[in-house]
Amino acid sequence: MRGYVKKYCTGLLFRYFVSYLLIFLVPFVILVGALYHSTVLSQEKQLEASNVNNLRQTDTLISERFSELDKMAEQVKLNPKLTNYMLKHPYYNIESRTELGNIQSNSSFISEMFLYYNTDELFYSHNGTYTKEALVENRFRDKGLTLKALDNNLKLKLPTLTLSPSREGSRGMVQYYVPLFSGGIQNGSAFFLINKQELQKVLNNTTADYEGVAYLVDKENRVVVSSAESKEVFVENGEITPLLRGGSRINIEGMDYTVSSLKMGVEGFRLVTILETEQFMYPLKAAKKLFGIVSVIIFSVGLVMSYIMSLKQYQPIKKIDAAFQKIASKEEPLDDHGEWLSLENRVNNFVQEHQSMNKALDEKQSYVRGYFLTKLLEGKYKTTDILNDKMDELSVEMAGSNYFVMLLGTQDEIAEKDKVKQRTVLLEHFPMEIESARIDAVEMPDRDQLVLVVTDEKVITNHRQYVLSLQRVLNQELYTKTVLDIGECYSELIYLNRSYIEAISAYNAHRESRKEDLFFFKNIIYSAPKFFSIPNALKSKLKQGIAEGDEVVSMETVKTIFSNSELRSMTSNEKKYYYFDTIKAVIDSIDQLEKEDLLSSFQTIVEYDTPDALEKELLELVNQVCQEVNRAKEEKTNKLESDIIIYINDNYRSHDLSLENMALIFNFSISYLSRFVKEQTGVTFSRYVQELRLEEIKRRLVETDDTIKEIVVQTGYYDVSNYTRKFKSIVGVTPGQYRSEYKK
């Protein structure tokens, strides 16, 4: 029986039926109201008591809304994105204003929110920044707000609601000021503009059962807002003072009204209702019989017509619902509120799933491309066949005729702790399309570098001019002056890691002076050969290849050194010095890596018999060193990735846990950390933390006697009531019900 009632009495057909029935029964309701006026209308004291009760309920509702604003101000004070430093910062003020707008959008009770800090005397909102004069003279010129009144309000030590004087017949602006304290000292205020329409909705509930008007008035009896703006007959010059002086009963134009008043919890304000004393008519005994006949006829006609019209209205909705059930990914159960909400849920779920799928595909494609480029730069793909197979496997396209690498830096002088934030901001601009070129940004996990991979379908004839044109666009798009270290340009993608090694070599040669904003690998100075030593460019490329663990580039560089055409014209002593300079370059690289244990064959290398034997020994040594470097890099990367997950598991209860703070700790960009956590856990960072906290809350609900508020707050949440609703939506029961059920 209960299931039957739930199915049919909450169904869409039933709702249509009731709606049309109400429309047809208006004459019937009017007749009932006329005949039974005496039984509906209570005595005057009961009316007044009911009015006062309604006023108390309205006062409670309004006070709760202002308490929400107090909590909002407290959250703003604790939000690191909304400090005056962040709001004024040239890079982060957009993010801070967006955060301010997100907080404001959580409350329909306010039309606008401003933050004011004493240190800079500026007002911040999601729409922009204002001085006091601009706010008063431009923003609220016609709202009656004066500079003196604004200064006085900003000095208030307690949350205060105030009304600015009205102008040109319009009512003043309702403002709510909440002082912000830090260390016992007031450092600013949160300034809210109250939405009068929301206040009016609350006041409408006060007079919902009666004919009349409800007013919210200040301590000077000025009307802040009324439930019915058309009832201006009760208001004189924006005040209702004459009515309040007349006592609880007044007569206006021959009509009797009852006046009720209640002081509110909000200091200096009160609620006033003015209701018609005679609101219902007394029944006419002579019309009782007629009323019965008319009532039956109207009810019967209304019942039949309502069913017919509701059935016609319901049929197309039912067809739409059936269609969505066929294409929905899962069957939606009948909602407690009926078919209409179930249909709405199906439509919303369908749209959300479609959006989520597109977003997931975009994120996956971005992650896969970043992963592929990282491995390509590290030289993991040894042959063209392996590279092509990997591109087919990952569905990555790198169509182009020219490929090269640039290391991106800026000339901005910023603190070390802000470099991660800067790198995160820069990453948001990529990938970037510049004419026929595509630029991908790759953040190398073991380096504090932002690597730009340039792919162009056109043949690059003048590398320097080409990079200069790219730099001009980058400076415009990134809003900063860039510094680029550039490797050589190659026509085959397999050689991109060589360009990366060359870019690092250019960076190492360039970083001491940093006088130029462009530095090419070719710019490395070739000093005049002294005793026929190997060229600086080859030496730098050899050392950097070994440092990166790229055995292909390193071994190719060794072979290039030994195939030098100048060797044929050298004397035996000059060749000996040339070979010993090569040995020294390799040994210096090993020494910088602190891998001296790999020099066990040093004696054999130094006492070589022939150049071919020396080349073979050096190639074997270089290969061995690169393998050791790669092993060490892999261990370091694995440890760092393990440390990230361990850090989350150890700190998920902290209120300060966020991707932003972790980015500063581990020196990674926020986007990289977000992708990494999702790769390791299978879910997003916020979802992973939420699951950890949920399991901890469930455990403590069962195993401890701590209050629900203590458990929720100590597990990382501030808003207990909001999390209670979230807990129920996830688990199906409230925390209290969960404790009662499982603690048994």
C-alpha cells in the first residue's frame, strides 16, 4: 500500500491532475471560504498571536541568513587566495576575484560582496577594485551612501546591518558590515549588499496566510523592504512612524487594520505587519443547501475535467521519459519527489555524462601526449620503428617537417617559492598554435624546467629568424618577456632528444651571464684549438648527454670525436693530447655525477694500444655510466612519486592540504601533480582525499565516542552541516544513523 501511494501520489500524472483540479475548484474554494468564514477566522487575540508567531519565524529566518554571512566572512578571512596581497597581485588577482565571485554565488541573499583592508583602503569585488571615492561617487551615487557613513561603518567592531538614506523617492541601499579581525586587531571589513528581493521573499511568508503587508524597518522607522511594494498607502516619506503611534488597531479610509511589531535579533531593526482585521466573510445559513448542490457539481466537473486535461498533458512527457530511459547509461529509480524530478535527473545525468566523457577524453589526450613527449625527450625510443609503434599505440600525432626543443625561462625576478606558481600559470597557455607551428609544453619531473617542443609542417630555412618570430608571439601570449635556450632543428622526430640535450647544453653555457634572451646551441663559443683539444660544442654535448643518461647521444658524440677529419693531419703527440682530452671530458662527467666507482677500467683506458681500442673502451664506459644514471633517475623519480602519495595519506586530515601547497613542497606544477595523482590512484586528487576522509570518519563513528562535529572538523572539514548532507548523499544515511547502525 505504501509503495502504491509513493508511486502514484508522487507521480507526474497525479501532479498534473491536482494542478488542474485546483484551477477548476477556484469557485468552489471561494464559496467554501464565504460560507465558513466564521470558522476560518479566529478571534482577534488568536490573530495577533499568530501574527507574532509568524514574525518570530521570520526573525529566525532572517537572523539565520545574516549568520550565514558572518560565517562567509570568516571563511573569506581564512582563505589564502583572498588576502590583500593576492587581490593586488598582478598574476593572481584574477584567480582571487574569481574565488570571491564563487563565494558570493553561494548566497542568493546578497547582490554583491566587497572586501576592504585597512592597509591599502581599497574595496575588492569579483567585478573589480574600487577606492572609497569611486565606490561612493560612481558605483553607488544614486544609492544614498556617503563617504562619511562608509567610514563610520568600516570602523564598526560588531556585525551591523544599516540602511543608507533614500534618494529621489527610492528606498536606500541595505548594507551589512562584518569586521575582520586578525590577532585581535581589526584589519578590514566584509561589506555585503543585501538582495532586497530575497528579504521580500521571506517577508512574503509572514503574510502568506492573511491579507496584509509585512515591513522590515530600521531604528528610525524607515522602511527597508516590504512584502508588497504596491501597499504604499501605509508609508509616508519612506517611514511608517504614524502607523506605529496609533497602537495595535488603526483605521485607514474606513478599513480596520491590526498592527503587530517585533524587535529582531539584528540590532536596531524590527518587523511590522499590517493586516485587515476582517479578512473572511461570515457564512449565510440560507445558502447552505445551495452551497452543497453547487459544491458537488463544481467538484464533479472539476474532477472529470482535471483528469482529462492532465492525461493529455502527461502523455508527451511520458514518451520523452521513455526515450531517455532507452538512451540513459543506467536506470534511474523513482525519486521521492516523483516522476518529474526523475525525468530531470535523467536529462541532467545524460548531459553530465556527455560533458564528463568529453572532458575525460581531452584530459586523457593531453596526459598521453605529455607522457609520450617526456619519454621521447628522455631518449626512450631508440629506433624509428619503436617510435612509430608507440605513436600508433597511444594515438599521438606529431605531423611536421621540422622539430626542435626550447627551454623556457622569463626575465621576471620572483621568489623561489613563487616559481612553481609561475610555471603552473605558464603551462595553462599550452599547447599553443602559431601559424603552422604547434608548441607543446612538457614539465620534466626530475628538473626545474619547462620544455617547449616545437613542431612545424613548413621547412625552416632561417632558424634564428624563425625563433625570433615565435618569441614575439610568446611574449604577447604569456604577458612576460621570455628567455629561450634553443637546440638544433631536425627533420626527423626520432632526433628530438638530441635537440633537448643541445638545449640543455645551451642553457648551461648561457646561465652564468643570461645577458641574452635567446641563446642557440650554435652560440657555444668554439675556442681556438689548443694542442688540438676537442671542440667545446662536442665536449658540452658529450657531458650533457652523459648527465642526462642518454646513451645514444653520448655514444654518437664519442664516435663523432674519433671520426674528426683533422686527426689525419695531426702528429702522434697531437693525437695523443686530443685523445687524452677526450678521456678527460668523460672522466670529468663521471666525477660530476659522483660515480667514481665506475672508473675501475681507468688504467686500461689510459694505457690504450690503438685509437680503435680506446674508442671501444670509452663507448663501453659511456654506455655503463648512462645506464647507471638512468637507474638512479628512475629510483629518484619512484621515491618522489611514492613520497607524494605518502604525503597525501599522512596529511589528508589537514585543512591546509591542497594541490597548491603540495606544488610548493614538491616543486611541481599543479597540473602535473593533478595528473600524477589521477594516474596513481585512478581518481582525481579531491576525490582521493574525500575517500580517505570518508573512511576515517566512518571508522571513528564506529570505534570512538567523539561527537560528529569533532570527527568532521578533525578530519579536514569546516562546514559540518554541509558535510552531513554530503555524507548522506554518498553513504545513504546520516553520520548519526551510520553510528547507530554499525556500532551495534
